[in-house]
Amino acid sequence: MTVAPAAVAGNAGTAGRILLVTGAGGGLTGGGDHLLRALVVTACAAAIAAAGLRWLRVAQREHYLPGSAWRFALRWWGSTVPVNLAGATVAVAGMVLATWWPAAALATAVVVGAGPLGLSVRGRTSPLAWTRRLRTLAAISAALAVAAVAGATVAGEGPLVAAQVALLAPLVVDVACVLSGPLERRLAGAHVARAAARLARVAPRVVAITGSYGKTSTKGYVAHLVGGAMSVVASPASFNNRAGLARAVNEHLADGTDVFVAEMGTYGPGEIAQLCSWIHPDVAVITAIGPVHLERFGSEDRIVAAKSEILTAAPCAVLVVDDPRLAALADRSPGTTRVWRVSGRDPGADVAVIEHGDGLAVAVRGEQIASAVAVEARPGNVAAAVAVALELGVAPDEVARRLPTLPTAPHRLDRSVGGGGVVVLDDTYNANPAGARAALATLERLGRDAGRRVVVTPGMVELGRLQADANAAFARAAGAVATHLVVVGWTNRRDLLRGAGTAADTPGPARTVTVRTRQQATAWVRDHLGQGDVVLYENDLPDHYP
Amino acid sequence: MNASTARVAVAFGGPSPEHDVSVLTGLQAAHELSRARRDVTALYWSKTAEWFRVDPSLEAADFVEGVPRRAEGLRLVTGGDGAGFVPAAGRMGRARPLAVDAVVNCCHGGPGEDGTLQAALDLAGVAYTGPGVASAALGMDKLSFAGVVHDAGLPALARVLLGPDGAGVDFPGPYIVKPRFGGSSIGIDVVEDLATAVARLGANRQLRRGAVLEPFRPELFDLNIAVRAWPRPELSAVERPLRSASGAEILGYADKYVGGEGMASAPRELPADLPTDVVSSLRDMARRVIDVALVRGVARIDFLSDGRDLFVNEVNTVPGSLARYLWVEPAVPFLDLLDAMVDEALNVPASAHSAAGADGTVLRSAGGIAGKLA
């Protein structure tokens, strides 16, 4: 007996019938077909499990924002990495062919199981952490996948649907993120309520700091300048969202704390307003506006709007007016808000920190309180911290006394001498164009007499539409300063090489080197550089980026 | 029951500036007891004063961000049958306190070393190592301790209360300004004159609860010795801690604790290279301090010396790393040190609350309070 192909799939679940599978090169017994189908579904299930873990890790790194797994999947499987694009083509072809020939889904299973090359399941820089939230997400994802595959198997479409689910594994994780949203908000709500009660009981004065960059440094400066006169608790750097700040309050805000310094990050409009609804800042600080997380915001104006949410709740604002948008914000602020205009350039600002040859000079409303402060710190951030300390009632001479020992944060253009006498400039924590330009200037200054000046970078991310041009511009500037440009990874390779290429008309253009990972880059530095050379590590991407 | 069969809980952390050092001490003790296959529980006291049961094999890095993962919330309940460390997740009335025979107190500074925790454990009926309430409170109050030492006829530098008017200071500068309460060297300033010392009162938050003033004598150096009262009064070798090369005027907090595994890895000369008569007079004084300061567990007594004269400076009733690194002569292994502390906790109660004498006589003769007030 022979049946039409369409009927094959439909009757596959019925045992004991002899079927002819077209395209398989001959007839198979019903038992053999079952075995094959079971094998294909099992292989796809294994692939779904492996892929699921990968994309769960990406979702975790991307703050569980729905859509992030799919966005990264396109990045990994898409055109950035040629071998993965080829793999993706095979996987899709396998899935399409599985409509007629179930065994083709094995190709999909193998490719998806092996994953995009370079994206490991466990991760090195950012390993998968089995938190309660991730376990919930994994359970929901698994339930979705099992339901789809099991349902399809009963309906006789097991291999095809299993291959489809394998291909769409990142989407499954994204859907799970959406579904778990209400639950997570409820659970986080309990922690936030506890934190709000604790804040009310301990009743510290609250300094909230936001900004596209410089907030972690500024927070450290505030804690240092105020810490002698008052007991200060600063939120840890990685704790800058709702759940993190709730944890910082619940676990770090000891009784008797006078000042709580909260670093507030934002990934979208409304987030800082929400934070301020229970943190209630007494002093709000905006350090800088830049195109960080532009991918999620859409425009820089929306970033300004999101950051300025911090001002509406606070009776006092400290604004670094070197950015014209923050100067405009200072002009616009309501009369009820006391505004400190601080600057790293303008001597007329309320607090002016001006860089001279011998260090920083600090003036408050025209009156100098410190000079020749020899610290490597961005003047604008220091000015903001000084304003906060004065606002909190720290005496100017106490501020001046503590200024020379300001803590320079780790990874903020840290200078050290590595193996073989290479001078290493570590700016791996920076991820914005302004910081990258400043780092290049330092490289130029320190490397004037160096044999080789090398920039190692994977480029910058999360800059939205600006990302391609920002990386090209950075590579062009780097090409004019450096002798070698080492491009790490695939994420921005094309743009960085394009930018470096246009620097070819500058004197002594940089030679370019491409490597896949940070490890390979450091190995290259070890092998090629020695005494008298300078290397700048600019930005570092976690390993969920290609 | 003895130390090798007792169910021991190591307590560490706490709402104290020395929270982090205490985590190191606590983990050292917990790891040592685990290595010896003792029945050990780790009790982490958070900076916000919450209690958690954590895995005794955790490392310092697990506490960097706050409460480590998989920590189980506890409540310290005082009074009655259900008293002790009770799991917070259990339903009210159902949860039984953890089975703990003795707590090894590794909490430095703040309420873990000033009598507060000791009082709570006394009320909860939990045995513990280290100082009792009175000893802890005395050791934490630099002014009271100096007075007690002085009255016992032991040599000490002048130490006076520093008030906002600077009155009562009858010795010339330079001075050391110290917080009256608090452990370690946190908040200590060296100043040239009295006016600057008084000005520090406003600028240094550590001095808010009171400050004491001492003469600053740059030629003096620190000498430390560990002591214990159980199983018999015993003294360790004498240590001379070394300051970092940065030319600091006094032995600072960073010298002692930053960049190693707590006190155990700080730079030192051990045993200190001193004339034998100086060593023996230091040991005599230390033996006296055991009684004067009500030493229980292991304490570290800090002296100042110019190489000839000795001054009793302060007592640390819960010293960093439990002063285990000082026991080289005689050599006392860390486990033996811990075992002796646990045995002492089991055999010598830190407190003896008594209601004897309150037999109702007073109440019976009192009549109606309301009637008297009417």
C-alpha cells in the first residue's frame, strides 16, 4: 500500500502500518519510521535544551528584557560571523526539508545544538547563574518547548515542529521572559516594600546619582569626601536597578547610617521615576548624558528625559553643566529646587574643578578651597562630589583635607606595568565614545616616546543607530594615534576595520590585527610587545557578544 | 559533652565597621572546625543585623556583595522554650531553634564585641565563647578601661575625655584623638594641638559618641600578647606588629587588615626582639589584666613601649583571627584554641542570672500602688 506524502505525517502515530516515505530513497517499515522520528525528536529536544541554556544566559546578562535573546540570536547567527551564517542557513534548510523528510531535521538539531560558534553554554566572563529567577524562567521555557513538541508529536508533526522550536529557542526564552514578568514584579515588590520600610526607619539623607557615565566614580568620590564626617553607605556598582537597590538597602544600610548614596541606572523611561518613588532622594546628581543604551532608548533626548526624572523628586540638584543639555536642564528647573551648577571647565560655576599642570584646583562660588590636588579623576565628577559634600554639610576644609586621597576606581583607565615592561592602560570598564576619546588622548600623551602604541578593543555596543559610525570614528581616531589596532571579536569588526582604513592618509597609519577573543588579544600583546611599548585596552565585551 | 562532640555555631559579620574582618575570622574558624569534622553551623550576621545560616565552606568572596546565595534567614529569639536561633521561614510556633550547644563569637567591633550580642545570647540561653557582657563592654570603652588599669596600679599613658571646650587636658601636644568606643584603629587622628583636636570632634563621625585624648609619643611602638584564662591562665609569645613603609604615624586599620587574610597575614616580628626583663614585666602585667578585664575566650592585650617602659594600651576581647597566629611559644594549634574556647563556653557560663531573694516579701508589703498614688 502506498500513501501520498501528506498522509505520511498524518498517520505517523499509527503503529503497524507500512508507509512509503518519499525522498528517503526507498520504503521503510512502520517500526523504522517510528524509530527515525523518535530519534529526530530526541535530537531536536537535546538541541533545544542546549540552545535554551545559551539564550537563558544571554537573557540573564540583558536584565531579562523581553526580546533581548532574539536580538542577540540575530547578531550571532546573522552576518557578523560568517561560519555561523552558514550554519544558520543549514539549520533553516533542514527545518524546511523536514516538512517532507523528517531526517533533515537532524541537521537543524546538530547546528542548533552546537550553537553559534563562540557562544558557550556556561560562559567564561559571565557564567550562567542559577538564581531563583533564572530557574523560574528555565522552567517556563522548558514547559513551552515540551508542550509544543509533545503536542506536535501527538498530531504527527513531531520532527518538523521540534526543528522549528529548536530554531526559535531564543524566542521561546523571550516569551518566557514576558510570561514571568507579572510574577517577578510581585516578588520584587515584596523586597522593595521591605527596603522602603528600612529606608524610612534608618532615615539617612539620600544622594541619588545617575548619568550615562561617571556615576560609579562620582559615587565613590561622594562616599570618600563625606565618609569622615558622617557614616555613609554607597550602593554597590552592580546594584543600580530596582531589585539591586532594594537589596543594597536591605543588606547594606545598617542602622545609624547618615547618608545613603544610590547609583541609579536606567534602561528605559519611567525607571528612575519609579526608583525615586520609594528612595526619595534629598540630593539628585546627573553626571553626564551620552549615547549609552541608545539601542533601548531611541534618541538622546529621551535619555535626557529619562535621566531628568531624578530631579523632579529631589529638593536639591547637582548638574554637571559642561554638557549643554544639563545646563539647559539647570535653567529649566523649578524655583523650589536648589541647583548646584558644577563644572570641570567653567570657573564661574558654583563648584569649579579646573585641571592645571600640577593637579586640580577646586573653587566654590569663586573661592578656592583646594589647589594642586594630584589625583587622576575627571574634573566634572569631582566637582559634583564636592557639591554634594557641601550640600550635606561637610565643612569646606574637611572636603579639602580628603580630596588628595580620592579613590580612583578600578578599571577606570588604570595604569600599570605588565610583563616585559609593557605599560598597560586599562579602560576596559568604559563603554562610551567620550571616554574612549579621553583614553586615546592619554595613550597619545603617555606613548609619545613609546616604540609601539597599541589599541586593543572590541568596539562599543548599545549605541543603537550610532553604533556603526561611533566605532568607525573611534577606529579612525585610534588609527591616527596608535601604531597597531587589535580588533577583538566579530561584533564591531567591520566598522572598526572600515574606520581604521580611512585613517590611512594620516602619518604612519596603524596596522590592524583581528582576533576572536580577549585571550587571543592578550596573547598577541605578550608575543609582540615589550619594554617601552604602551597598550590601551579600550572596553571589554562580556562573552555573550560575538 | 565536650568540644569534640558539641554542636558548634560560628557567628560572624554584624552591623560593625569591622564586619568584613569578622567574616574572615569567622570563615577561618568555621573551616578549621569543618576540617576536624566537627558538627559546625555558620551563622552570618548581616550589616543590617539579620541572621542567616550559611554553608560553613563558603569563601570570603561569597560575602562581597552582601548576604551570600542560599542563605537561610533566622531569628534570634530570647526567653522561653523556643529561644535560640530559629529558622524564619518556619511557621510561627512550629519552627524549632537550631540545635546549638555553643556559639563561637567571631564578631569584631560594634554590637558583637561591646556586650550587646552577649546580652542577647544570655537572654536566649545560648552558651558562647569570648567575653561576657561586662568584659565586652569594658574592653570597648577606652576611657573606662584606662581607669580600671590605672586603679589596678598598672602603667598607662594619660587618657582623658575630650569635651567640646577642651577642658581638663593637663598635658601638652601633640595628641592622639581616639573614639571613646569602638574597636581597632578606625577613626584615630594624630593632631598637633588642642584646638585641632577639638575641631576633629565635628569633622570625624567616629568621635560622635565620645572621644579620648592621649599624648602622642612618636617613639612608642606597639607590642601585643594574646591571653586566655581557660583551661588555665596562659600567655602567648609577644608580637611587635610592623607598620607599612608608607610612614604612617600610627598602626592603621589598613596595616592590620587590608590585603591578606586578616590579622593572620599582617607584617610582624614574632616573637618580638626585646630584652628579657621587658618581656617578663610585660607578661606580669598581661597576667594581671586577665583578671582586671575579666578575660574569657582569647583576648589580645596591646601595650605601647619605647623598648624599656611599658604602657597598657587596650584589650581586644574578640581579636582579629582570634589571635591564633600569636600562639607560637607555646605552640597552640588553632583547633586546640577553638576547642578550649568551646569547652570554656560549655563549662563556665558567661552570665548567672538569678532571681534568688525576690521571694514576694516586698510585693506583699507594698499594698496597692494605685492607692498610694491617689
